[in-house]
Amino acid sequence: MPFIGNQPALSYTSFAKQDFTTSATTSYTLDNPVTNANELALFINFVRQEPTTAYSASATSLTLTSATSASDDMYCVYLGKAVQTVNPPNASVGISQLTATGTKDATTFLRGDNTFASAGGTNTPAFEAYVSSNQSVSNYTSTKAQCNTENFDTDNCYDNATNYRFTPTTAGKYFLYCQIYGDVGNANDWNYTITILRKNGASIKSARIDLRNSPGREGSTFLSTVVDMNGSTDYVELWGQVYAQDNAGMLFLNTETYFGGYKIIE
């Protein structure tokens, strides 16, 4: 039926209950005021009593026709006091009650433990490594950066000893970042530095700084990109170039030359 105003929230109803400490008496005090005995369901020793015959009630006073004893179990349910809430009772909602939105269903979001704590996936494998000591390189020559010291490597997918490459074991898209810092020692004839990212041996991204018209001593180039990896044979490596006019002292500067990445949560 149409109505004016906001859509009312779905309510969940339960009735208030009161337990009594019994004694040899006919008079008890109610936690909630009532108009008459019909607003209460009174139970003595788990047997429901007849309103107005076995008891009467008004405001917060409950009066029994016959006195109870200390061993009796007595409680009442307030039929006129229904407690409503828009929050479902604890443990009352399961996967089947959740409505899927977008392209993911409820089971996907809840993962295996049926809670939202594990929703979203994980951004591993992840790694970061750097050149720990200055790496000498040939002038104007593409050279692999020997990032031999790891800051972290969650799944042991980065080889920091031999090939200096990242070969993830999980398929997906990976955010990769890297920097080559080129230095030519004390000379002031540094011309340019190139950072090169290679996948399976082929260059896929590069970044360059070129100062051949105004040479200096050192400089870096940084790049970042997203690369699709198959989780088995695909690998990526960091390469670079440094160019100096006098063909001397070229190197990848330690700690400033680094390589890292992590899986994107999809």
C-alpha cells in the first residue's frame, strides 16, 4: 500500500522477560508498568497462570491469588512490551540472506570463514630489493641492476642472488616500481640515465633523463606500471643505462637503485 514518508526499516521483535526471586508472599514488583493482568504471561514452575484469576497487575504491582514459596520458579513475559530493532538478532543472518551486488556474489565476498574479515583478497606475492653497494657499469650499455638486498619478499619469488628477477607464483596483475640512479663519480660529464623494465627479456617500459646539453654528475629516473603475469613462467627484471662523456666512473648508486612490486587485489 502506498504511503507518504521514508520507507520504514525492517524490525525484529522480541518480548521482554522478567525473572523473580520468589519467597512466601503474594506481592511482587514488576520491572515495567502494565495496565492490567492481561498484559502479562505469568509462569510458575513452568505452568502458565490464568490472568485475573491467578494474579492481578497494575502499574508495577503484581499480586498473586496464592503465595509462592522460595523454591518456586516464577517469571513473566510482557505481552504489551515488544522490543523492536532494525538490527537482526545475533547469528540470525547467513549467506543465503545476503543479496549480491555488482559482479561478485555474497559467497565470494564472505570467503571461506563466512565473515567479512577476510574479504578483499591479498596483495601478495610482494617484494622490494635494492643495490647494496655501488654497481659499476659500462658506458652507454644496458645492464641488469643487481638488486641483491631485500627489504621484504613475502613468497620468495624474487631472486636476489643470481638472476635478480621477480617470478611470481600467483597469476594476476602486478604493480611494479623501480629506479636507476646513475652516477659518474667526481666528473661533471654525466649526460643521462635510463630505467628499463623488462618482462621475459623484452623491454616493456622505460624512463629517461637526458642532460647532454647541460651535463652534471648524477641523476635518477623512476617508473611504475602494471604488468599481467601468468604465475608460472613470467618474470620481470630491472635494467638501466648510464652515459658519461669521458667514459669513466659509471655506476648504479647503492640504495638509490631499487626494484619492487606487489599483486593488485582484483
